[in-house]
Amino acid sequence: MVQTNQNEANTKASTLCDLLKQFISLLLRGDVPQDVIPLLRDNHLLALPKIKANSGIYDVRPIGMGNVYRKMASKVILKWALQYCESSNYFDNLQYAFVPSGAAHIVHVVQLYFEMNPSWDFLCLDAAKAFQQVSRLKGLLLVKQKCPKLFPFMDLMYSNDSFGWFMDKDGVHAFKSCEGYHQGDVLGSWAFCFTIQPLLDSLKQYIVEKYGPTLLFLIAFYVDDGEPWRVPRRLFSTCLLF
């Protein structure tokens, strides 16, 4: 009796896994009914506090919970995306968000540069609300050009406006999201980094042309914010040393 129940359970689990794989495959191909897309694209939002040292909470970060099926498909897409970026050296030693121990690498290199060049200046930049304002259209066109295998799913999630909704004591509230990527999306950080890479390439080229290729300088980018020289455990977004 126990063996029979175990066999039935294994059969049902196998059937569920097969159905799940088929559904995820449909998502990766972008082949789902239009009525289903909002269920995958829209987000239930949670307000995650932003905290500054010595001053407490100063703002909130809207984190999308996301649909579990979207997250599963996104993990597959992210694996493909990182394989492409690594094989093509897409980030060109400019962005370190997806490099193992990338933040630590930047911090150690900056410290080393300062020890070798104590007269250098340090410039740290942070674009306000950049994650929510980067152009989705430019990102999608870039994905279609560079890694078209990822495009159907990315197009499914970001080609049209989406809605974020949250609940409070007054009820349920919703607002439209037209630009940028969803915080909380498995693909969000990668998509943001991928989209801004041409801008960073242009910045690097400008500096080389303006100051000459022989000038020693360091440009590094990491998706986060903070003040690394004051709070070592936090990360910084952009540093430029001359």
C-alpha cells in the first residue's frame, strides 16, 4: 500500500514537472495568450526602507514580489544572458555587478590606486532614480541586436506598460510603470547594466580622447549606492579616479 502511494506520488510529481517545463518553455518563446501577460508582468509591491548611517530611514524602495513562473523563466534567461556577456566580454571591465566578488575587487583596486597615487582625486557619482528611468525601448533594441535569444521573453515583460499595486490601511492602490526595470525582478539588475553599457563605453572613450590613452585612470561601476570610504560594507555605483 505504501509502495503504491509512493509510485502515484512520483508519477504526479513527474507530470507536474513536465507541465511546468512546457509552460516555462512557452514563456521563453514569448508564446502565451495576451490575457495571461498582465498576470506575469504586473507586480505586488512592498516598501523596503532605505537607511542612511546615523540618520535612519530616509526613503523607501518599491520591491516587486513578482510571479513565481516569471521568476523561474527569468532565472533561465539570466543564465543565458550572463553566458553571453562573459563570452563576448560585453561589460569590458567597466561593470562589476556580475563578476564574482566584484564590489570587493573595486574596493581593493581603489585602495591600491590611492596608496600608489595619494594626490589623485576621487569622484563618486550616483544617478537618482536611474533604475526606474532607464529607457526600456533602448534596452529591448539592444537585447534584440546583441542576444536575440533573450528577446521574446524580455519583450513579453517590458514592451508594454505594467502596473504595480500595493495595499495600505486605505485599501488597494495601483500605478502605471512606463520606463525602467522592476526592482525585485530577477532580470532587473542585469537588464539595467546591459542597457547602460553603451553609455559607459562612450564615457570611457571620451576620457581617453580628452586626457590621452597614456593617462592612468580607473573607471568602475557597480549597481548600488553608498559611501564606501565611510561605510566599507556598503557598495558604490560609480567611481572615477584621475
